[in-house]
Amino acid sequence: ITSLDITTGTFGRALYFAAEAAKQALKDANIEKLDDDDGIILATTTGQIDCWDTGLIEFLSDSITSTEFASVFQAQSLGQRLDDLQGHRHHKGPSTLVASACGAATQAIALGAMWIRQGRVKRCLVGGSEALCGLTVEGLPGWDGGRGQTIQYIDWQHPERNEFTVIN
């Protein structure tokens, strides 16, 4: 990674941290470039949440429209950070994302070891990064950490209340 400008595009702190950690790990291992038979495994549960958390809160409080939120949220799947990291490393080899609360990093290390033992990759860059922000620390306004509340994603009794935004 020669440089990563997180002030443009959809890059956030999370991608910056992952990119810098990858750069340092490769430097420490005396690896200049990943080959096509090398792998990348990224562990995360927050993805690029630091790029869209404020937009979500604004959307839920009706401060912005679903169209405005869609423009903030697009390309922010958990896997987007892996795709961006691969692009910056010019890597075309095997890669995957491990997303699980608390155990993602350990699972990613185990998966990397399995890939090497199975001969799927020669070497494997394994790392994780998380982005803490207001939403991940405090939750949604009025949510109170979910205590005493039932979260219902789909209103089966009143389907007309369901609003979904599809982002392609």
C-alpha cells in the first residue's frame, strides 16, 4: 500500500487501520508483495460502520430520506472492506471475510492455518480491524442497550409498516 486517502470515496478509519496493519505485517515478514497463491483473511464485525453510522441515525430520526441514506450506505457491506483491501494490495489470490462477534480474529487465524495446511495458499495474511463509533458504543438513540425491548425486524401483523431499502 503506497498511500490510502481516507478523505475521499467510501474509505473510513476501519479500512485505513486494516491497510496499515497489513502493510506493517508484510514489512515485518519481509514480504514485498502478495502473490496470486497467497491468501488474505480479514476478520471484522463492524465493517465500514464509521462511514455510515451517523447516516443511519439521521435516517431513523427522519432527518434524511431513504434515498439520501442509500447514497451513504451503498457499498458498505462487511465484505466491502476486504474488497477494498485486496484492491489496494493488487491481490488476486484467495480471500475471505470472517465475521463473528468476539471470535472473528481467532477463527480467521485458524482458517489461515487450514488454508496453508491444505495447500490452498502458500502464505496467508490474516488480520482484523474494528471501528468504534457512537453507534457501536452507545447504540441507537432510545435503545437503552436493548434492555426490556423486543426487536422486531419484520412486522408480520402489519406488513404495510415494513419499509425496506434495497441497495444494489
